[in-house]
Amino acid sequence: MSSFEIKGGRHLKGEITPQGAKNEALQILCAVLLTPEKITIRNVPDILDVNKLMEVLGDLGVRIQKLDQQTYTFQADDIDIEVLKKKEFRNKVASLRGSVMIMGPLLARFGEAYIPQPGGDKIGRRRLDTHFIGFRNLGAKFSFDPDLKAYHVMAPKLQGAYMLLDEASVTGTANIIMAAVMASGKTTIFNAACEPYIVQLCRMLNCMGAKISGVGSNLITIEGVETLRGCDHTMQPDMIEVGSFIGLAAMTRSDITIKNVDHRELGIIPEVFGRLGIKMDLSGGNIHIPAQEHYEVETFMDGSIMTIADAPWPGFTPDLISIALVTATQARGTVLIHQKMFESRLFFVDKLIDMGAQIILCDPHRATVIGLNRQIPLRGVRMVSPDIRAGVALLIAALSAKGTSIIENIDQIDRGYQNIDKRLRELGAEIYRF
């Protein structure tokens, strides 16, 4: 198990380009199973979760060719469904939560899918009911084997239907869309997730010949087609990396330019970090964050304490709650961080408290952060990365801290951030992998 050694307190400077979006990649790669024709995908991030999913696709029989560092072709013209039942396959899939999205495409094209209960971050309960209720609305039947912890879904022919999702689940919406694109008749999905990842998936599927309307809204309509063709798709920059780099610049008093950013796809992310007092210039295709000695948390109009909470898109993404929290530790002022969607995602704050941060963990969902205004710098400590986003939040804290920090279990960070140590060293950070 690898670790990072970070010598904190350095001011960084330079340009950094976000990788392709991790959450988009996990959906897009599963969609290649919908057609036997060749698909080209560009701006693919070189991260553990994506590489694991490509291994899973390869085990199923997808032919994968790497054209350059970020471009691949996929051809799913010889899929072996029986692989789904093998123990080795179950073990591989169980470590990757995104693998659940192979079910929709397999169900649509082959009428059957079998998958073990997927793993992923330990950030609380992440139920799959939305996925299976959606499949059932389309006419599928499913069963769960509690001994193997595996799901089996079958449907000789899917039939379009109207459905109101019980939650705006991103992966659930993606899975149902991919199942419905080749179902007979019309499917209407209300309370659908509308994150940029879903928009990109729908754009790709329409390019493949699907008939999806309402893209970008929470009401998706799909006219089923019999077959889909190949296509050429380019992934968007990762908005979670963009938010992470904004927080990094503020915490380390650094002058950083984030390159090749589509501001329209960031939603309220810049605005939320602006509420923490972070100045930034959004112009052209870049975001420039100037070095700031101090940044001050806004209050609400009546003078009450600022609250930053996650919400389904176009609200603030839960993947950046950890980053907002750690960034607030060195602001001037107080903020309440409210993580509504996952009850265990704030449990990393004990490590920040060990570093000297002033945080009150109110309950599993809320933490009050009293900003230190840099009067008391964080101090380097040894810690363990519990999940992807908390791991990067701890990394940002370590880069701003006085002294040396050790972060263990950095495989969690590598799951979502491509060559992060190398890219940070190019900005002037002292970070070493061992």
C-alpha cells in the first residue's frame, strides 16, 4: 500500500489541466456494451477506477485498443455473458461501484445481467433500489442471492414505461437510460438526475442512434430503437478536479490557472467557493485563482452563519463537500457544512482536528467549521485516506500545513485523480510517493 510524504507550507504557481471526468467515464465505458460496432472515446482519465472498469469490460469480451495516452477504441462484438457468473469476475467487480452500470446495457442488448454487490467508497449506505425499480418498471425481474451477495436481472424484452424515480440517483438514472434506449415504445423518466455526466451520456447515446429528449432536465423521454451504432465521443474536464484545484489554490496561497474549463458545465461550483471568499477570474476557457493571503466567509443577508450543503444537480455536488470543508478551515469566519446525501462522509474531520483545525462535528451529516484565518497554521501529521474525496481534502490540508505529513492508503486518491503527485510537483509542491 503506497503513501504520500508532503512537506507543506509552500506557495504553488503555474497552470494545471483537469483530467477527463471520472464519473462520466464510468457511465460512458459501460455504454460501449450497447453495440457491436466500434466506439472511440477521447480524454479518458488514467485512474484506478477507470482502469479497473476497462479490465472488467475486457473480461466480458470487449476488444480495447489504446490509440494514445487518452484515446481508446472499444468493440463489444463478442460478449460472453457466462463470465458474469465466475468467482474471479465477481471478486473484481465487487471492488468497483461503477461496475453496477454494466447491468443496464447488458439487459438492453442480451436480456440478462448478473453482478455482485459492488463496492467503492465507505461513505455510508448507497442503496441500489432506484436501479432495480427502474428495471422492473421496464418489465425486468430480479433476484438477490444473499450468500453470494449478487443480483440477477432478466427480461426477454424490455417495454417502455413511465416512471417517477424515488431519488435523483446519477448512476441509477444512467443505468435506466441505457436499459431503455432499446426497449419497445416510449420511456419517460421523471425526477431523473441531470448532472453533466448524464447529459454527456445522452449526447453519446443520441450520436449512436438513440432517441432521447429532455437532455439536461429532470424529465427524460426515450423512444426505443432496435439497434445502436458506433460513435466518437470526447469526455468533459472533471468538474470535481476543478473544484479541488480552487480549494488547493486558496489554502496554499497560490497563483494557479486551471486550463481548458467549460464554465457552463460547472454549475454553482465557482459561486459556492466564492461564498468562502475565494477570488477567481473566469475568462476564456480558464479559471485563474490569484494568490490570496486571506479569504473571508460570507454571511447570509440577515447576518446568519453561512451554510454550504450538497444537493442534486444543479445544486452543489456532494463530491466537493470535503473540499469546501477543508478550505473553510483557514478562512476568516464560520460556516456550517451540511452533507445530506451520505451519512459517513464527514468522518474524516478528526484528522483535520488533529492537524489543529477548529471543527465541531455536530452529527454524521453536519460540521461547523470555525476558520482560523491563518493565525494558527495546520500542522503536519500522519493520517490515512478513507475515500477518494476525503483523501484529496487531506492532501490539500497537508500541502498548506506547517511541517511534514504522511498520508497512507493513497490508492483511494489514485482511484479518482490522475498522477496527482506529479502534477502537483509541476506547480512546486513537495510531495513524494513511497
